Amino acid sequence: MADKGRALADRAGVPRVALGELVGCPECGGPAEVVDEFVLTATDGPIRHVKVQCLHRHWSVLPADRCPPAPLGGTTAG
């Protein structure tokens, strides 16, 4: 269902990632949960960012449209 959440956009056309959605951890590739979302203003317009935490307790903040897809089949070594 992650792709369905990414298909949504707010009124400004900024991609949305839902709180609680599973994505991939940018650091280890394991499953990570979106725990916060916010918009930062940039010269090209607003950019939606998300904060994710993975099972290995890595924290990352990145643009919502750059979230890796959730891994298939559970966790990875990391």
C-alpha cells in the first residue's frame, strides 16, 4: 500500500507519505516507519519532508519523494 500513499498529493502537488507508512531505511535498507512529516520552503516551492525510524533505530529526515520503497520479505541485516 506504500505506492498508494505516495500517489497522493496535497493541493500544491507536493507528494505525501502517510504517517505510519512503511518505507525503506536510507541507511540500512531495512523496514522503516514514517514517524513525522512537515513542509520546508525552498526557492522552487514547498518540499514535504518525512522523518523515519527503522528497526535498527536509525533515524533519517529526507524529502518525501525520495523515500526508498519498503523491503519485501521482512528485515535485512544491518
